[in-house]
Amino acid sequence: MVQRLIFAQTDPRRHAGADAPRKARKLMRLLRRPIYRRGLRSGVAAAVEHDSIPYMSGMRTVVDIGAHRGQFALFALERFPEASLVCVEPLPGPRAKLSEVTAGSGRVRILGVAASNRSEDEAAMHVSSRDDSSSLQAIGDLQISAFPGTEEVGRVTVTAARLDSLLSVEEIHEPALLKVDVQGHEYEALEGCSGILGAFHQIAVEVSFVELYRGQRLAGDVTVLLEDAGFSLTGVFDVKRTVAGECLQADLLFERRHGTDQ
């Protein structure tokens, strides 16, 4: 299976030209909105691919775990004009860019921690050569094979913290959205939100179907955790597959079941 993954992801004959039309379409969408153009001037492309996900309208709070340089934050500021954002990003470089692209909005609060299931504690972040692939989990061989250029280039010490120790239910105004994308550490980040999960109406989380990061919990574990917390899986988006058809990753959307609260 590893060999098939390597071939599927690295054969230039299969990928060199296929990506160009998609990138051109995304650029055209980014140029239509002032806030997205501002992001482009800072080298940050808003995550407009989330446009197709059926988020509830009128979100008043968006919590973005794994905010990186502000790709999703820019999208959320445009999509949810009444929402306040809490962005969680542990790496200093991406966090500085996140602060830059969201400056002046007055709606963004940035937390410089790595969301996990621990109380505030020092932890080693495995830094990828593509820093958006960095993680508290060690980068696995399969990740490097499937996504070339994501190998570890160093480690930095960050503060790992439970988000429910930094954010209270009272600070989350309904309706609320939680987005989680932390490269293999999603399960632990969600565990660290257990005290506030009931305040969210929707949760969008990137999951893996194979172990890309060492010791990571896979899609089934994340789904069970959220179902036990009162959420139902309502959609699967942006599925990444090998040429042979095996699923690598996807974005899952969960909604709080009616009458469920914490």
C-alpha cells in the first residue's frame, strides 16, 4: 500500500497539469472579495474551498483550532459577518502572519497555544518543511510519502493546553462553529474541548483514514468521540484519495443533535 501511495502522490505525469485549473478557479474567487485580496497581498489565500460546506447561517462565534496563517479565518470573516473569531495557533511565524491578515477586523482573538487534552504544559511541536503540516504528533513515513515536502525539519517548544481551560461556555455565543485541523492531533484537541463542546452547533474537523502521523487517532475514533458528545455526522468533504482509490483524509461536518446540550 505504501508504494501505491508514493506513486499516486508523486508521479508528475498525474499531477503537474491537473492542479492548474483548480488553482486558477480559486484565484478568480479570491480576487472578487476585498478581504481575500488583502490576504493575497500578505501571501495568504483564504480557504474558499469551504464555500461548498453547508455551514449554518448567522454564526456568532467561530473557534478555529489550527488557524495557521489565517486561511480559514479570512473565509470565516467573510462568510460570517456577525461572528467573533477565536483563532488557536502555536507556531510563532504563522501566528504573526495570522495577526497581520486579521488586523483591523476587531473580531479576532488569537491564542498562542497548541490545543490538546493536557492542562497547560510544554510540548514539542514537530515542525514540517511545509509548516502547515507541523504537529504535536511525530510526522510519519506515510505522510512524507503521500505528501512530499512535509518531512520534519526541526522541533520547537510550545504550550499545549485544553481549550476548555482558556475559553468558557459563556464566551461562546450561539450559533457557534468549531473548526479543527491540527495534523493528526484532532482527537486530543477535541478531548480538550469536552467542557465546551455542547456550546457548538457545528464542528468541522479534518480526519485521516490511515496513520499519517505516529500514534494519531483515525476518522472512526473522532466520529465516535463526537457522536458520544451528542453530534451526528452530516457531511464528508474534500476527500483526498490515492490513484488507486484509497482514502487518505477528508473534512467531516458534525451537527449537534436536537435537544443535546452539555
